[in-house]
Amino acid sequence: MFEKPAELKKLFEEKLAGVTATADVEQLRIEFLGKKGSVAALMQELRNIPNEQKKEAGQAINETKQFVENAIAEKLEELKKLEEQKLIDACESYDESMPTDNDIGSYHPITLVRREVENIFLSMGFSIEDYSEITDDYNCFEALNIPKHHPARDMQDTYYLSTGQLLKTHTSAAQNTILRKYKSSLENGNPIRAIFPGRCFRNEKIDACHENTFFQMEGMMVDKDISISNLIYFMKTMLSEVFQRDITVRLRPGFFPFVEPGFELDIQCSICGGKGCPSCKDSGWLELCPCGMIHPNVLTAAGIDPEKYIGFAFGLGMTRLAMMRYGVKDIRVFNSGNLKALSQFTEKSFTKPEESKEA
Ligand code: FA5
């Protein structure tokens, strides 16, 4: 009877029980499953085993190998969850009732997050654009391939002024203006790379993750050879820079008349770690950054030839990003004017971008 697989399994179990960090799991994997690891060494020993025992010994080694593989995968999963929870708990350091010794005032958390995201996109060659909060039906809807009576308008009812103008419901309202601004530069061979943060307004039923006044940041890139891979790359880079760790996101199909194809990019709720809570409406996920490839009609509306040019656009929910970034459970805190709560966020994690204008 070839005892070594059972002995190896026992040794592995003892070592695994002492592992408390994901990095150590990798060490253990190399030790047991690596090319020069214990399981491979056991395989080598098969050569010296009498032929009639080879089959049984081979099976025992394979079973041990399988056991080690499964146990490592399970342990990794378990430790990842624990480590994530630790980060979440650390991010929950904000306490509304804490006294503040801040006599000189502080930046609003949305300003802090906005600057962080601006810095990230500046470093990737994007320009920062400004756009009015008051716009008109054409820019907010028509130029975005949302004609009158289109059902997509129902989701974005807003406040209308007596002039017929309206408060913008999304930062996409600036797309046509920005595309026109850079059209000739594009035709001279310079890709359009722009972000435009701004305040949006909607007739909204308010709850822990919906406000009637909130911030978004739109982004667009247009050139001759842009693909969905470019879009995903920029989204991933931005999120991992903001959170300084890998973030669990999911991409699913989403319909927006101004992109084709369109996606919903959701982020796992960092308040509950994906278990479900009021901040994410018990789903474990928060819609954060819808995106997609710019619809040809939108390019045409801006005088850009969709046969020659292609691009992506995204609409980042900045207020929700601030919730996730700082562990704020209720979106209403941001517009509350409660200085005790709002002055607890510090600016230590950003530097002011030169091109950015103060809100
Ligand atoms: C839009 O506003 C699209 N303009 C986004 C877009 C841009 C799609 C470019 C494709 C290409 P939506 O209504 O889902 O989509 O809002 C975008 C994000 O803004 C949401 O994911 C969410 O993070 C945030 N948001 C929307 N409504 C609210 C609200 N009432 N309160 C707080 N955040 C909100």
C-alpha cells in the first residue's frame, strides 16, 4: 500500500489550517501543486512502484491532487471575502455624530471624489469640460436620439423653466456641444477624449440611493478605431484607481437610445459587501456607470461622419461613487447641509488638477 498520498494530504491540511492571508495560499499552492511541488514529486515516485500497484497509487495521488486544488480554491474564496469585509469595515469609519475640530472648512465629499476621478482621466489624456445646468430639449434629448414621445423620456422627467428650457437630467446633455467643439480637431487627426462632470436634476422618488439632485460625470472618446475593449479598459482603470483595490463589477446589456450596444456597469455594494442593504435596494449591486458605443445618429447630429468615426461614452454616477468610496449609507447625507457629517471627509487622497475649475 502506497501511503505517501495520504501523508501528503494530512501535511497539507495541517499547513492550510494555519493560513490566514490570500498571499500565503499562493505560497501553499506553489509548494504542493507547483511544477516542483510535493504532488509532482509524488508523481515521479510512481516510476519506482511495482506495476501491479501503479493503478491504485496513481488514483490515490490524483485524489490528493484534486483535494488540494479544491481546498485551495475554497480557502482563497473564504479569505478574499474576509479581506474584502475588512476593507469595507475600514471604510465605515465615518460617524455622523463625531465632533469635528475643523475650523477652516472642508471640501464636500463629491468635490473630493470629482477631483480624484478628474485626475485619473487627466493622466490618461482626457480634457475636462464645463457645461451649464440649464439646457434645452434638443441637447438633453433630441440630439441624443431620444425624439419627443420616446418612452426613454419617462425615466428622466425634470424641472422645466418658463422659458421652455429645462434642468439637465444627465451629463449626456453636453455630448452634442462637446462633439461639435472638437469636431474639426478630430478631422485633423486628434481623437476626442473628454470628461464633463456636472449636477443633474430629476423628478425622482427619493430613497437611500436616489436623489432629485445628484452628480454625474460623462466621458467620451471618439477616434477611428475605438472598440468596447477600450471602454472596458478605461472603466476598470478608473475604478481600481478610485478604490485602490480590485473592485467587483458586472457588465450587463442596457438600453440607452444614444449608444449601441449599451451596457449597465454595476459595482458590488461596498456598504454590505454584496449581501443586500437599503443602500443598494437589497440587490447587492449598485448601478454606477452605464456606457456603450456612441450611436451613429448622435455623431451625425454633431456633424461627425459615423462611417469614419466611432467612439464610446459613459455616464458615471458620481454621487453613488462617493457613497461607495466613503461608505456613506444614505445618499441624502450629501445634500443635507449637515456640516457635522460632511466635514469628516478629508482631501488627503487627491491632488488638485490644474485644469479643473472649482464648483
Ligand atoms: C444616464 O443618465 C445616461 N445618460 C448614462 C449614459 C451615458 C449611458 C453615456 C450611456 C452612455 P442613468 O439614468 O442610468 O443613465 O444614470 C446614470 C447613473 O447616474 C446611474 O447609474 C446612477 O449611478 C446615477 N443616477 C441616476 N439617477 C440617480 C439618482 N436619482 N440619484 C443618484 N444617482 C443617480
